[in-house]
Amino acid sequence: MTKEHSPDRLDVKAFAQAGGHLSGHDTLLKYARLVEEAKGLHPDLRVDWAADGEVRSTHGIGGQVWLRLKASATMPLICQRCLQPVDVPLEVDREFRFVADEATAEALDDESEEDLLALSREFNLRELIEDELLMAVPLVPRHDECPVPVQLASSDEEFEAASASAPNPFAALAGLRKDKS
């Protein structure tokens, strides 16, 4: 009898012991926090993901629970150079080691090179996918080559001409200061 594994309520230890594999193709709209970051959503944007569990022996310790997560998505964002829409590909390929509880994860976190998470019988894999994709969003999204010319000057010729023709408001004040005697 094989056990069905659900990404919404994953028993991580049982998944790893079974050498489990899960994958999916979700609409981006299922991930509320990603939707908040996106600009110009459309229904065919997808998040493709795969997760593999295994039990490994590392650091002389046997029976450690590991999860490998791969995820990819395309996020519609705004280019910070030209202010036009840009589709930014996001890629995640990470491994996580699971420990007994949050306290253990916190205690081992500083000295551990790998990412540590607490074991759970109801682990939400989709939340982890969303967290990792959010961390992959660039701080300054931009095109490799912008589709429209980028304005590099702070003002244009029309602005300069308008500024030159406008009377200086301080000239009138200077006239009041002059002593007429």
C-alpha cells in the first residue's frame, strides 16, 4: 500500500522515508504573496515545482530527513530603468534538512551550512515554494535591454526654455532692497 502525499499537508518524515517525489504546475494566482508582488497578472502564469525527499547520513549522523525543492515561475514586474513591464524568470533549487523542532533548528542554525526546518506531519510545501520564490524576486527588476529608449537627463529642452523665460521672483525683491537716497 502506497501513501498519498499532499503538498498542503505533507508528513515530511514519511515522505523522506518513502523516497517520495511530488511535482505540480500551479497557477500563480494560488500564491497570494507572489500575486501582491506581481504587476499585470494573467491566468496562464504558472509555478512549476518538484520536491524529493530522502533520508541521508551526513556528518557521521544517520537518518537525517532531507527535502530538495526545485521551483520556477515567471513574474510580471516593472523594469526600474524604463518603467515598462518585464517578465522576470525565477528559479529555485534548494535543499533543506529537517530537525526535531523549532528550538533545535534555531540552536543549530548559526553553525550549520544547510538550511534547517522543523519536522512536521502537516508541513505546507506550497508555503515553502512561495517563500523561496519571493526570496528569488530581484530587488531591482529590469530588462537586459529596454524596449524603449531610457531617458537619462533630468530635464528636457522644453523645460529649460520655460525656466529661462520665466521672470526671476527674487529680482523684484532685490529692487525693493535698494536704497533710493
